[in-house]
Amino acid sequence: MDAPAPAGSAAETELWRIRQLIEARRFDAALDAAQALVLQLPENRDALYLNAVSLRYLGRARRALEVLTRLETLHPQFGRGHQERGHCHLALGEPHDALRAYQRAVAHNAALVASWKALSVLHRSARQPQEAAAAAAQLAELERLPPAVRTASGMLAEGELPGAERLLREFLLREGDHPEAMRLLAQIGIQLGVLDDAETLLEHVLAARPGHRLAHYDHAVVLSRRQRHAQALEEARELLEAEPGHAAYRTLYATCCVGLGRHEEALRIYRELLAASPDNAELHLSVGHALKTLGEQKQAIEAYRRAAQARPSFGDAYWSLANLKTYRFPDDEIARMRAEESSPRLAPADRYHLCFALGKALEENAEYGESFHYYAAGNALKRSELRFDIEPLERGAESQIELTGGGFFPSREGRGCPRPDPIFIVGLPRAGSTLIEQILASHSCVEGTMELAEIPRLVHRLNGRELRGAPGRYPHALADLTPEECRDLGERYLRDTRVYRGERPFFIDKMPNNWRHIGLLQLILPNAKIIDARRHPMACCFSNFKQLFASGQEFTYSLEDIARYYRAYERLMRHWDLVLPGKVLRVQYEQLVDDLDGQVRRILAHLGLPFEPACLEFHTTARSVRTASSEQVRRPLYREGLDQWRHYEPWLAALREALGPLAEPQSAGDVQSALRKL
């Protein structure tokens, strides 16, 4: 009995029907259906693929190759498409071309059994015994896997995550723990950003098979993405001890070095890897990022341009140039970016990177209407790949207000670790926090670090595992913390952040989202200082809309979400002012620009630090800066950019309306009145 058609779109149902026709060897009917579907969906990957398969079975391999050329133009990383090309070349008696096609196939999808079989035979025929043996070994490894796991591995390689996840979960429920199935399920978790599940799965795999190198590598990747860089570095070091020349392990090690602020070491490794792969666009990009962080702008620009030369459609290379903020695109580069962005075969990530880069390039040329068009297009594309919902954040802010009102803090006075070391700079991104950090890091007593993930990680632990449809335990878990737990959490934070520090007595944690956790900070680190970086609301919100973040800050890809986020932020910060008076120092970016000396003295007084002239010469301070403002804070202050957002006012009515009375700065009393109206 045939399997039922899957539930899904009409296209998915038709693709299933075409596959059934091919399995029944009704190739004429399959070809007719595939061609009809291609007419409806000319860029559909699977429709083009099944079209080529049907043609080959009908003895029309040359025509199938024409279809595959279009398929590979649109979907160059589709391993099964390259495998089908290999089949066609074999059918035409072209073994050399077939071998190259199969090599490309397994490079994109290492689970293609048919390709490994063909490679084993073709290498043997070409008198390449070592290559033939390697292909045979890979084939044997695959054939040892259960069919469901092997199929899921191939689906995962082709980006078919939902189907692969369903297959793996069904297999594990039926067969029990299987190391490779769990590892593959963890890889899906990594791709979907479900890092806690991925880490748990990989820990189970490593408990069962401590020597599983791929699992160790995946585990180190998860640790790195969770910003547990020191632990990830140790795993990467162990992997390199076993295989010193392994490029992926060396790249991971360098990534961990970046996370720990060891940029010179990372740069050395990236350059060594580039010597072996001079056309690797991603490595050129990594070199550029390291140089940018170290303040070597001229060399960073050259590295980004080499990345674009190595892969002309590499959107991230162009965005990295734009993200320097001080770079001006020449006309020929803008023309190249336009041409690449208009290509129908461009991958979505390259397209939205190019859109943001074009938005910035055209902004510099005062072409504001077209600039906004590209910013809006880039944001829409980026948001479409996210699963962001602003409501949980809004509910969380309200829960903080409800929980920590009245006598919450007075009844818990004296708790926590008394050390005064941390200086937290909070607020929205693009509000001037990097400038404040650079000013303070120019002081002899203050260490500049980066946006540290330790407070969000503590929150994650307190929150517990969220069940679907049920809220976590945070912030309500704050009410249950004992004095011992408050002290332990504060000491844990200082211990975990020690790796980012030097010998200065104070250090900065610039994670902007910590505005949501000031209640926790008061309980575990009551003597820490907090600075709230502010900027004109319209300027700040629109600056976030123009920014493509490397990760996180998912609220920034919609003007409505940005406005709702800002309103929640403003409301909660006013609450902290009421229940913790004097705890937070508010620093307005515009006032800092207008009166640098006065504002610097005010900030240092709040921190209990003596004035040092070096803080006024912050742009001469040599240190690593990782945020989008890295190049701006290496120059003296200037006023020209304060009202740059007003060039876009014709397109920002929706933002102004969503912000409501908060759209323009007001007095404290007016803000409270405005908040009551929202």
C-alpha cells in the first residue's frame, strides 16, 4: 500500500506525487508533472531536480544537464543536484566529469551513498587507490548507520530540517538512544538556535562515546555560541592535540580566541589558514573582523575587499565595509552591489547583507528614499527567518514591575556579594554605550571588556526549562533566592568574568539587554554601578533599524517591534528609578556630545573615581572594540550625526506613531504622564 501524501502545501503534495511516479517508473508522467510544476515555480529546487531525474531515466541525459545547470545556478549547495549531474555524465560516458560532480556532491552532502559508491569505482578506474580506499571507507561508515539515521543525515545536509528532525525523533522513540542520531538532532538544535537542547544531547553522546570527535567538535561549537569561550577553547585544544592540522578545529580555536579577546592570536591562526586556502572568503572576512577590532582599519578594509573578490556575491563582506561606519563606497562598488543584489540566484543571507550595505552606501550619498527602500527590504528579509515575538519580553517587564514594587528591595538589603568591581552599561544598542565604555576604559582604574553573556546565562539558569505555552520561573524566582544563593550568584558572576579582565580594580560589562535584570543585579551585586545610555528615541530606534547585528537583538528588524521594545524599556527603567533611587545614572548621548568634560566628570563622580584627562582623549586609547561603533569611538566627538535620522522622517511615521508620546525627549514628569497613556 502506498504511503499517504504528506500534509502541506499544494506544491509539496505535487512533489510527493512526482516522486511516486518515478518510483513506479512512470517517467513520462513524472516529467510532464515536473515540467508543469517548474512553469508554476521556476526556481523551486525539488521541481527542477525531479525534472532532471525524469529526463535521465528517459535517456535524455544531455537535456537533463541543461536543467541541472539552472538548478546549480539557483541552488549551488544542493548536494543531490551535483550527484544527479554525476549520474548524467556517467550515462553519457564521461567519467572524468562524473568524478568531479560526485566530489562536489559529497562536499555538500556527505551522506550520499550513491556518490561514495561511484567515487570508489571511478577513483579505482583512474588508478587512484588512496582516494578509492577513502571513498570506500566513507561508504562503509554510512552503511553501518541505520537507514533512518542515514536518510536524516542527508536531509540535514540539504537544509530539510523539519523532515530530518521528525525522522530522528521517531527513530529515537522507537530504538532508544543512538549516538549518531542524537548528534544529528543536536546539529538541528544548533541550526535552530535551541542551544540548551543541543548541549544536553551532545553531553549524552559524549557520556556514551567519550572519543567521538565529531560530537566533541559540535559540543565545542555549542559552548562557543553560548559564549562559554574558555570551556570551548579547552575542547578545541584537545581536538587539535589529536589532529593538529585539522582546518575546522583550528578555525574553532581561533573563534574561541576572539570570544576571549585574544584577537592577535586569532589573527595569526586565520592568516595561517589563509595561506593554505587563499580564496576562502570566510577566512578573509574573519581576518577583517580581527583587524577591525584591533583598530587596524586600513588593513581591515583590504581584507573585506579580498573577501568580496573571492566571492562576489558575499553580502557579509560588503556589509562589513558598511559597518565600519566611516567607510565610503565608491561608485563602482555600489554598482557591483546593486548587480549582485538583483540576481535571482542570490542566497537570502547574502541578499539582506547587501540590502543593509546598500542602505548605508546610499545614505552616505544623500539618496535617502532609495536608502530607506534597501533598509526596509533587508529588515523584512532578516525578520522572515526569525521566530521573534515581542510579547514575552513585554510580559517579562510587567512581571518585574509587579514583583519588585513596594518593600521588595528594603526587605532584602545586605544580600549578595559586596564586591564593587562591575560597572554595567545598559540600554538599547546604538545609544552611545560603546562611547561611554571607551571613555571609562581610558581611566587607569577601569577595564573595558565586551558585551558579556554571564548575566543572561544566570537568568537562564534561574528561569529553568520553559515548557511550550507555560512561562518560566524568572523573574518570580528572584523572590525565592536565599541570602546564601544571592551571594553565591554574585561570586559566580565575578568568577566567570575573570577570564575577560586584566588587573584593574573595576571592569565594564556592556551587555545592553541587562536593563531587564537590574533587580537581579541589585540582589547579587548590590555595590555594582549601573549606567543607562540614552539617545533621542527616534534616533536610537531608527539607528537599530539600520543595523544588521551579527546575532541577537531580534527586535530590531521591525519598526513596530523596536517601538514596543523601547516602550517596555522606558517603562521598566522608570520603575527601577522609583524602587532603587540613585542606583542608575542616566547619560544622554546628545548631552555627552555637547558637554564632554562636564558629563565625564559626572560619570566618574557616580562611580567614585577621580577625574583623569585621558578620559577626554578617549579616541587615542588603544584597545579592542567589537561593537558596530568600533571605528566611531576611535575619533573625536562630532555633532553631524545627531540628527541624521531626520533625513528619513517621511518614512518614519509608523515608528513615531508606535512610540506615541515617547517619540520626542521630555521631562521626567512628562514621561510618566506619557507612559500612563500607553
